[in-house]
Amino acid sequence: MRISVRTRGESFEFDCAEGEKILHAGLRAGIALPYECGSGTCGTCKAEVGRGEIDEGWLEAPGRAYVNPERSEFLMCQATARGDCAIGVHARVARLADGIPAPEAVAGRIARVEGLTRGVRRVAVALDRPVSFDAGQFMLVGTAAVAGRRAYSMADYRLPTDRLAFVVKQVPEGGFTDWLFAEDRTGSELDLFGPLGVATYVPSLPNNLVCIAGGSGLAPMLSILDHAIETGHFEARHGDLFFGVRAERDIYLLDRLEAYAGHEPERLRVTVVLSDVAPTAELAAAHPQLRFDAGFVHEAAMRHMTGRWKSAMAYLAGPPPMVDATLRALVTEARLTPSAIRYDKFS
Amino acid sequence: MSWRRVCATDDVDEDELREFKVGDITVLVANAGGEFFAYPPFCPHQETPLSLGMIDGDTLTCIKHLWQWNLKTGETRENAESPLLLYEVKVEEGEVLVNLEKELRYGYQ
Ligand SMILES: Cc1cc2nc3c(=O)[nH]c(=O)nc-3n(C[C@H](O)[C@H](O)[C@H](O)COP(=O)(O)OP(=O)(O)OC[C@H]3O[C@@H](n4cnc5c(N)ncnc54)[C@H](O)[C@@H]3O)c2cc1C
Ligand code: FES
Ligand code: FES
């Protein structure tokens, strides 16, 4: 099937396979169609059907709150085409820049599942073939057992790789996480699409890095810091990681956090922030290389970053309220410009 | 319709944004350091309520994809692709009056 897209600048055409999401077909063809979550919640991928018929897919998608059916709008990340279609996107759209890994569908199998703390697991996935991605990106991950695909950020950085690692937090009554946590899923087949996401680290970046993560939002920061350390980023620049969770028992990968903090102790600082129960003296004593603080992670970041914002690139990931609160603080208190802020809302 | 009372100056705190309804028209009022401005309620990008946005000096930022404008003129800053529409505003005796002669709308598609 042939899809033609009219945008606020250029027009494009691309092929779309039977059952393939229109967003995926366009991205696969190297057209940077707008999206954010890739999974039906944010509404960023909305478009308008001009000619032809589409199947909207998931009708209860929360992102449909942003579409206006009177204008024949739909979500490209959920919809498939029933035949040739002409659609309109109300945004400037370009071709994917050179050097950005083009997303593709790839099959995989769960190779290993490891508990990190209560309700958080590390899931290693063996892929059919190697993929490339930029640190900070995510994949859409699905299983035949659960409708739809969910976004999970790569929590390691190694390239090219036929093995990806994710950190998955259990969500109460969540479709995919209930399936994943119900029993040992080692060996289960997955279908993936990616890499996706623009909250990325690339080695040419001249900035100091400030990573602010809530809960499973730590995952993309792990790949960002892995890659930044590998390229020697902190030999010349500084970095800060703020990792917010509720209580001590929710902290995970402490050894990895300590390794980051030990890498360039003066230049790369790691602060763990507990929102519900203040960190104990024993916790701080047991991990002398880490800093601990209490309160909301964005508030702690504002306190610890005083005087350190110059030439910063901020990375944010976690639950939407945490990301929104941090965005507010970064724009109105730290006064970063939007181009110095990269974020993923784990919606 | 022309000049209509939308709210009292006390109804909107400094550097806050609030929506008000006047008849069928929803107006977003900004108090930027004591000066008042009025806009259609949605972001010109993707209809996110701008009441969720943020004010810093003379910059207004949408919370959704961080488009920014000069809140006094509506001109785009940095990453915004289209300007903000402004209503005419005057403040008289603690009341914010807005010229609602014609409802302002964005041509989304
Ligand atoms: C960019 C991004 C990166 C993320 N990275 C991580 C990460 O690294 N670690 C982590 O733990 N979480 C991450 N998340 C959150 C994750 O994608 C899931 O939302 C979360 O795990 C809950 O999934 P669930 O199926 O258990 O919950 P559910 O509430 O069942 O589903 C959550 C989401 O799945 C999609 N969905 C649900 N039903 C359908 C359906 N019928 N058809 C199509 N789609 C459906 C929707 O997007 C929904 O919001 C990320 C989210 C985003 C947007
Ligand atoms: S990208 Fe489609 S709803 Fe978020
Ligand atoms: S909806 Fe306001 S910036 Fe995108």
C-alpha cells in the first residue's frame, strides 16, 4: 500500500505493509514523522486522513483525547492502512538525518530475567539480528500474549548488538508488566520495533550532562552514562545523575551507580533522592561515593545544581508528573532553553 | 461582542495562567510580572491547554513540547513553529477587559 503525506513543508510517499502501523512504515522509510511515546498515549503522532481508509487500531488509546474525529484525525502509531491513503500532518517534517539509526521491526526472545529490587526486573533480550541505536533510545516491545506494544528504554550501551537490556518496573494491573512478572518468561518470543526517541546522547555533544530520572526512568540514563564514559566525556566535562525513588528498598543497581560515581569522582556525581522516607545514616555510610538527599528528585536537582547549569544538556525520564515538574523547574528556575532539554515521559 | 470583563486582576497570580469563560469563548489570561495578556486557550501546536504552560519573564512555554513565545507579542522563540495569537487587553480599576470582537482561532489543519 502506498501512503502519501502532506506536511507543513515537503510532501512524502512511502510503502506500508498489511497490518503495519503507519508511523512505523514512515519512519522505516526514513521520514521523521512526529511521535513521542510510540504507544498511543501522548497524541503527538496525530494526522488527518484525506483520501483512503485507515483502521484506527486501539480505540481506547489515551492519546485519542487529542484527536478531533470531526477533522478525521487519528494516531499514526496505532493506525494501519486499508489501502492507498493520503494523509496530512500538521507539522514540519524532514527526512531522518544521516547517521540516525533508522527504526525497523526485529524479532527477539527473552534471554534472561533478573530481579533488581521489589517490582523491578532487568530483562535481557536476544535479537534475531544486530541493531544500532543511540544511547537514550527505546524500543517498542510486544508479545503475542498481550495486545499492543510498550516502550522500553535500552539500559545498556553496546554496538552493534544482538542483545538488548531493559529495566522494567511492574505497573499495577498493567497488561504487559503483569504478563512479564507473572512467571519466568525466559525463552518467550517478542516482537520489537525501533530504535525510537530523540532524548539521545551522541559523543559530539559538547555539553555537561545532567540526568534526572524517576523510578524506571533510570534505564535510558544507564545507556547514556555508559556511552559518555566510554567516549571519555567526563575527562573534560562534568556530569550529574539524580535518581529519584520512594524509599531505600526501591533503589536498584547500586553497584552500577557506585561505579559511575567512582569513575571521575570530581566530575561525575551521583545523587540518590528518596521522596517518602529520608535516607538513613547507615545507607549513606555504606555508599560513601554516592550522595543522598530527600524530597522530590527535581527539587534535589535544583539544590545540588546551583551554579552548575552552565552549558548543561538535561536528560529527563520517568513518570509524566515527575517529568512535567522537572520541565517546569528547568525552564523557569534553571532557565535552560528547550534545545538543552531532552525528555521521555514514561506514559 | 467587543470589550468584555474577563476577570479581576486579583484572580490571576503573578506569573500564572488561568482560563476564563466569557459567553461561549474561553480566554487564557496571563499575569506576567503584573502586566496582563490574553490568548486563545490552546497551544497553536497541538491543542494542549496553555494554562499548563509556564511563564518566565516575557517568555511563555508550553509544557507539552516546550514551544516558546514572547508572551507580549506572540512572536516565536527558538523552537516554536507558529506564533501565539493575542487579544487586546486593558486593565481598568482592577478589572481585566479583553476585546472579544472576534474569537481568535488557530488553523490547525
Ligand atoms: C518513551 C517511553 C519509554 C519507556 N521506558 C520504560 C522503561 O525503560 N522501563 C519501564 O519500566 N517502563 C518504561 N516505559 C513505560 C512502559 O512503556 C509501559 O507504559 C509500562 O511498562 C506499563 O505497561 P503495562 O502494559 O504494564 O501497563 P498498561 O497500562 O496495560 O499499558 C501501558 C501502555 O501500553 C499501551 N497499551 C495498552 N493497551 C494497549 C492496546 N490494547 N493496544 C496498544 N497499546 C496498548 C499504551 O501505551 C499504554 O499506555 C516507557 C514509556 C515510554 C513512553
Ligand atoms: S506517538 Fe502516538 S500517541 Fe504518542
Ligand atoms: S502542544 Fe504545545 S508545544 Fe506541542
